[in-house]
Amino acid sequence: MKAFILDRYGSADCVRAGEMPAPELREDDVLVQIHAAGVNLLDSKIRNGEFKLILPYRLPLILGHDVAGVVVRVGSRVRRFKLGDEVYARPADGRIGAFAEFSAIKEDDVAIKPKALTMEEAASIPLVGLTAWQALIERANLTQGQKVLIHAGSGGVGTFAIQLAKHVGATVATTTSTANVDLVRSLGADIVIDYKKQDFADVLRDYDVVLNSLDKVTLEKSLRVLKPGGQLISISGPPDAGFARNIGASWVLRMIVGFLSYGIRAKAKRRQANYSFLFVRANGGQLTEITSLIDDEIIRPVVDRVFPFASTKEAMAYVEAGRAKGKVVVSLR
């Protein structure tokens, strides 16, 4: 099958178009013919080798974390899906590979795609939708009346998280550039901080939750807006010991990871706040709940550009530039 393949860790030049064997179908897998794949900054970080210590992939590797397509085969133990089902998924770590014609995905990680969405729109959802869900609903237990700051509101995670937080009844603040103020307001943001004109830490106070996807400076400054007992959840690092335990890391790696996050954890503790790192995991059940929100028109996808499959490397470069509004997708149709 046609695929975009990573032969060695490094720059964009290490990714090439080529042929790979079709994936092996396990008894609890569905084989999906991919119609569209979402492009995420995580793909570039894995390509660069940033996660090779904690997520040791075997090379050559097919990148890509967002799948939308049609079920063409099912394993012997699969019961919830049949041939012809239109589905979407964030494949589990160790089994990624959306930049290809086919993907074998565990049944539990797959969901029926939202009815009204195109394949390209559906492919924009899984990773960012699950990230927002696992950060705000599962970990933060965000509820009506609470206040949440979502950084980079015009990005892939931000555009989804704003809508999800508004749905649960939270007051939502976000940071963005001047060009994207109207976009984030249209998604439901109550307070918009134009970072080119204001410093969010000078404006916001007594927040229950901050969802960070930006740099170390922003991460540490975010502690200033939290009230005692507040939660700082970061998807851009540094990883913490809880994450290391969840992936079954050795005690040596747990020590290393604990050291990496010691500084921010200590600063959070001094402010009576809590820091945690979130690395999104596959979850078909949560994705099914997200499907319901989209079918009910509570959340809508935000897609910046759709690239042809042949331009996957260009799509990755576009995402790396950091100016996309919402998600970038490649289409295999």
C-alpha cells in the first residue's frame, strides 16, 4: 500500500512516499480503508525523535494519528462494526499510521463517524477531541460555573476545547492573535486575550483550570492565574511521573521524567496548585460521546486546509509553521 514512511529520526527529509505491506489484522481489529487523515504537530515531534525515549517506535514507521474511512475487514472477535461502516479513530500508540491507504485498529479504539461530517472533517476530530475530553472532562472534571483558560484557542485542540468547555457551562478565556479573535469568539470564548496586545497573567485571576499547549514561559506564567486548588494541565510537557507510570516505564525512566517536571511541580505546589502532563490515549468510547455532541450540533469541526495525500510532507510543514486555524487534513480520495 502507499504510505508516507519515516526511515530514521530527523528532519522533514527523513519522511518519504513509498510502499509498505498492508497492516496485519488481529482478531479484535477492524481494517479501515483510509479516506482522510488529520495532521498534528505530534507527528513532527515523533519524526524529530522527541518521544523516542518514552515511545520507542520500531522504524520504518508510518506517521499519522487521525483516521477517517470505511471498514473493509473485521477480525474474528469484532462485534460492533461491519463491512461498510464509516468510522474514525485515534489509533493507539505503537499502532499509529494514518498516512497510508489502510490501517488496522483495535475495535475498542474506533467509533462510528458523525453522520453530517465529510471524511475530511471527521479526520480532523479524534486526536484533538480526545485531548480536550481527557483534559477537561476526565482529568479536570470541569463543571458548570468554573473558569478555564485555554491557550492557543485558534489551534486544533483550542478550537475543540473552547466548544467543549462552553457545553459544560464553564466560563472560557483563551489566548490568540489579533487575526483570530473573531474565530474564537464564534466558538464560544467569553474572554479573549490578544497576546499581541495583552499579557494574560495581568488580566486573569482565580481560574480553576488552565489547559496549556505552549512553551515553558507560558506554562510557568499560567500558575499566576490559578486559584488555590487549581489545575494546570499541559499537553506540551514536561512529562511527569504519572505519565511514566501509565506507559509502564522502567524505574530509571520514571526518575528521569520526574526530574524533568520537578521544577514546574514544585512551583505549582508553592501556589497550592497541581501540575500534570497529558498525553492523549486512544478511546473509542469517549470518541462515541464526542460523536453525539457533533451530531447534536453542539461542537463543529474547524478545518483550515485539506491537502492531497501526495502533499503530506507539505501539510506537515504547514502545521509546523504554527499558523493553522483549527486542523489540517490530507485526503486520500
